[in-house]
Amino acid sequence: MLGVCYYPEHWGVEKVEEDFKKMKELGIEYVRIGEFAWSRIEPERGKFTWGWLDKTLEAAERLGLKIILGTPTATPPKWLVDEHPEILPVDKHGRVKNFGSRRHYCFSSPVYREEVKRIVSIVAERYGKHPVVVGWQTDNEYGCHDTVRCYCPRCKKAFQKWLERKYGGDIERLNKAWGTAFWSQEYRSFDEIELPNLTPADPNPSHLLDYYRFASDQVVEFNRLQVQIIREYSPGRFVTHNFMSGFTDFDHYKLSRDLDFASWDNYPLGHTLVFLRNKGEHQNPFDRVGHPDIISFSHDLYRGVGKGRFWVMEQQAGPVNWAPYNLWPAKGAVRLWTWQALAHGAEVVSYFRWRQAPFAQEQMHSGLLAPDSSPSQGYQEVKQVFEELKGVDLNKAVKSEVALVFDYETAWVFSIQPHGEGVNYLDLVFRFYSALRRLGLNVDVIPPESSLDGYRIVVVPSLAIVKEEVLENFKKYNGVLVFGPRSGSKTGTFQIPEEMPPGLLKELIPVEVKQVESLGLKNVETLLWKGKEYPVTIWREDVDPTITEVVAKFKDEYGAMFQKENVFYLAFWPDREFLIDFFEELAKEIGLTVKRFPEGVRIQRRGDVVFAFNFTPEEIEVEIPEESQIILGSHKLQPYSLAIWKEKKR
């Protein structure tokens, strides 16, 4: 249930046994190691030093700890880079990213892929059946430091081949799909196609979208290469990868098809701060605890990415070193984050890291222990969680009445052609998600093609490209469907549909978007709904309602929200307060029980166990049904704390 990230190569084998004993006392069961250790495993080509790793696994076995072994491919050693400097990635400005940190490789490099096959095979063959190795983590945080999209000659060649396969070897088919008659961009062969960087003006958006798809596929292939080797040499052990928060440069759903479950790295303080600043917001009332919805969105997303299963592979346990500023978490925050992850379905919460390193790039990044091995505040809170876990049954799965459709391709479309400031897919998604969570609803975050059976409401903040099979999926669904702006606004080749947006969705909601405008953050329109006014910024659409009902209008009398039977279309970038009111009203109409909670309080259900979280520095009282069995805490939620109770069957 609890784990930790550990680096025996930093401390020497003489300290491993002592550390493992302390971990066991703390309640740690799983230990992740090895993901950055290539130079210690193989300091020179063909020369291996296994002693330190052998002894680490032997100590874990003696003490009953379970090991997750990382493949060391995120950090190719210096000797390999010197032999093959062509494996280094190139940024969009044409600059080579050099050795000296991490993630210094190109996913497309044939040479590096062969080296990956070699080292992963050697490590997996040696340790794949070791009794203490229960699972594997491939690489580490694919794409971190802006490394998904490389612009090297290897990528150019691979991209040309990818395009040739996609377009069946027909260059005229590509020219038509990309609209290359515009600006005299026509190609005579696939060999003429360049990477979409270093252009005087914006690259062709269809070119960019295909390049983003290609780059995503390269990550998927790179990961699959490793998984296949591990499955061969380590049968019966799980394989996962540790994803990141708010990262959309590759399709996580597609990559996870090769995994047993998803993992992600949860750093609430830094993630909250970066997300808010990306939105242009500098006020952060959750600066020492993290925004509850920013954290829980990733839990719900990776539960969906992992096909119902996920771990937190790295859980913040103190200050990080990479955010705009790095505060100590509030007292109780580490405990709160742990229980929040478990409430959303995490099978294991693994802390980063065991001991703070006194050297190198992350020496200011805390751990459960300080560099001198003295326990941190986070250590004490983990100890508390370990004791509390003994009284809580977490065997039941999370079930949700609401699904939110999340689509990586839509994120790419928005980023390629936003059409104005503030147009950010993650911001739009977060507005919908946060409104649902404010009402106490469990939410599954799912891909567009996922089954919709069993959900009362399905929310699609935006789906720029609607595929035929996804349309059929929506048509079979008999619950309430809510679509946000820019849905169906592009074809698969990044063109405006001939039938005009929302394209194929007209079969469900027969409206027609005549024109759009981006409002920016300062131009404010007024929305009228149910006798109340709401501000609208960023985006609005001029829509012909055809045979739908107009259920909300702008102040200038143009339609803003449309309904046909159980399908809604929002032709604007909705304010969060509007969404809370709208979903509250909608839930009541379909007989779904909701309750509006204070801004810093959230409810999550896992089976018949209910968790109430207080992310504020104030004591807040929540209503606990009289017949409920209180397991932890009370109806008076202490600052940065929680209560857990077993609910009577609903």
C-alpha cells in the first residue's frame, strides 16, 4: 500500500540494510530503484558492476520488501553519447540538447533503440525472475523537459516514412489533406517534407498535427520495445510507467495499452502553482497544500489511463526544487495527499524520496529523511498513515456516475491553432471537472472511444475531431451528453468540416456554428440563464440553432446553449460558477443527488467508504449521516485533514 523511491547508488551498499530496516518500520512495502543507474550498472561498454544491485535485492528479500526495478534508459551514460552523439535530441530551434542532465536521447534514433534493447535485455534477463522483483517501471517520465518532439535528422527520416505509410504512398493525397495549395506548399515526394520548425511564419497546422501524432507514436513504440523484452524475461511481473501531471505531448491512453496499469508522479504544490500561472493567475490560496481538483483530476485521469488501476509512483513529501517558488507543505498535507490518492483508487502511494541527496541537481528536493538521515515532517505523517490504514478497508473499486471525456488530440489542436489568448484545453477541461467535483460527484476521466455504459452524465469539454466510431459510441448512449465549445470543429486532417462545425455531431445536436470569436481575458460578454447573469471570456460562437431549443442566451440575444432531448451544446467558454449551477440543476432533473461543498472541501467515494477532505486552514463542519460508521476523524474537519466513514447502502 505504501512505497518509496530509493537510490542505493547514491549511498553505497553498506547503508542499504539500515535504510531498508527503517523503511520496514515505517510501513513501506514497495521500493522503486534503478531508473537512473545505467552508468553504475555499465560504467564502460560491456563492463558490468552488479555487486551493489545484487546486494540491494538480497537485503530487500531478507527484510520482506518488494522491488520495482526501473529500466535505466532515461539516462544514457557519457561513454555511449561519446560513441554515438547522434542519439542526442534536437530542440525546435535546431539546437542539440547535450549530455549533463537526463532525458538526453531521441525516441526515433535507431542506434539508441538498439542500445535500449541491449541494456533492457541484459537487466531483465539477470533480474527478471528474482523473487523480490515484483514489477518494472519503463524509463522515467517520458517527455519531461520538453523531449517528446525532436527535430534531428533521424526524426525527419522517420517522419517521412510515417507519412508515407499513413497516406498510402500517395503524395497527392497528402497535399489534399494538408491543403498545400495554400502558400505554394505542394510536395512532389515524401522525401521533400521537412520537420515543422524554423519556418518564418506558422507552419501548416495539418503538418504540425501529423508531426505531433508521429512524435506521440514514437514514444509508444519506444515504450513497447521495452515492455516486450520485460515480458519475455520477467513473466508474471507487472510493467508500468510513471506519467506526469498536466502533460499532453503524447497519447497516454495509447501507450498504456502495453502496460498493466498506469502510475503518475504527484507534486501538488508545484503542479498547482505552474497550472495557475499558465492560466495567468498569480493568487494561490492553496500554495501550501495544492488545489484539491488539480490533484484529483490526475488521479481520475490515470485511473482511466490504467484501465481502472493506478499507482502514485512519486508522491511529494516536502518542498520540491523546480517550481517558481518552493514552500514547505502545510502540516498534515502529506497525510492528506496520501489518503486522497487512496480514495481515488490508488493501489500504492510511493513517496519521493527516501533521503534528500546532498549533491547534484536535486539537492534542494526534499525526501522523507534529510541528508543526515533525520526524519522530516513528511516521515512522521507517513508513519501516521501506516497506522490509520489498518482500520480502513480499501478493497472496493471507485465507481462514478459521471464520465468526463479527455482527448490528447484535442489538446494538440488547441495548442496548434488556439485563435486567441486563454484558449487552453487543460483550462477548459479543468473548469468542467472542478464544477463536478465541487458538487460531490465521483468522476471517471475516459478516452472518447471508451464505453459509456452506466454513466448518468457524460461531459465532453471539447472534442475537436470526432471520429465515426466515437460518434456511434455517443449515439448508443442514453444518458445526458454535454458538449463544450469547438467540438467537431476540425476534420482529421485539421480542416474546417464541409458541413461546418460541429461536423458529425450534428446527428446528435443539430446546430451549425456560423462564426467564432476569441474574446481574450479582458473582453467580457454576459450569459443569461435561469434569470441569472454570468461572465464569458476567452471564446464564443455564433450558432444557428436549426431544430434545437435555445436554453441560454448572450445578453445580445444570440443563442449560447442549445438542447435537443438529452444532448447539450455550449457555444462559449463557460465560467466555473455557471457550470456549478448548470450541473446542479441538471443533476436534480435526472434524480442524481448532489451537494455543493465549500471551495476547499471535497468528497470522494470508494465503494461504501466515504472520504471528506479539508484543504483549507480553517475547521469546517461536514454532514455525516447518522447511520454512518465513522472510521477516522469526525464531522468537524480539522485544517488540512480528513474524515472517513462507512456509508449506509445508498
